[in-house]
Amino acid sequence: MGRDLPPGGKDSEHPRGLEGKGRMIKVSMEVREGAALSTAIVQAESIREAVSITRERYPGRDVRVIFPIDAEDFFIENPTERTKRGPLADELAQT
């Protein structure tokens, strides 16, 4: 029987070794506070880091990744693009 291992653990089937190799990604995040729903575009080295950045920026709010992720825009090709705008690419947009 399989063991429940945390993602990124030494024996996990999802090792963290694949994360953070210098490639940046861009994902859309949903931020909810009560009935108010907003979105933000976040740049990070992994989806896990994108969630963490959003939670730090908007403490006490519900945060989740918006699926499906757009495969064409997922990886940031131009390294200067990531430094121009910082980890939260766009301010929250009310939806």
C-alpha cells in the first residue's frame, strides 16, 4: 500500500527538484474575500510559489489557481518580462 508523502519529499512521486530551475511561469489566481471575487496574474518559479506569493500579498483571503492554465502563456520566455512588473504582474481585477 502507498504512503502519503508530501509533494517534494525525498521519496515523493512529485519531486521538487523539477521546480525552481530558473524558468518563470505565469498563472492566474482567484482571490476571494466574502462575496468579493478578484483575479491576479502572478509570476513565480512554480505554481506552489505563486500561491504563496498571493497569500502573502492578500492575507486572510481565499486564494486558488484558476484552471485550466493557458499552456501558451504558462512559461515566461523573456527574462526581462519577469523583472519589469514583479511577482504580481497585475493588480487585482474585480470580476
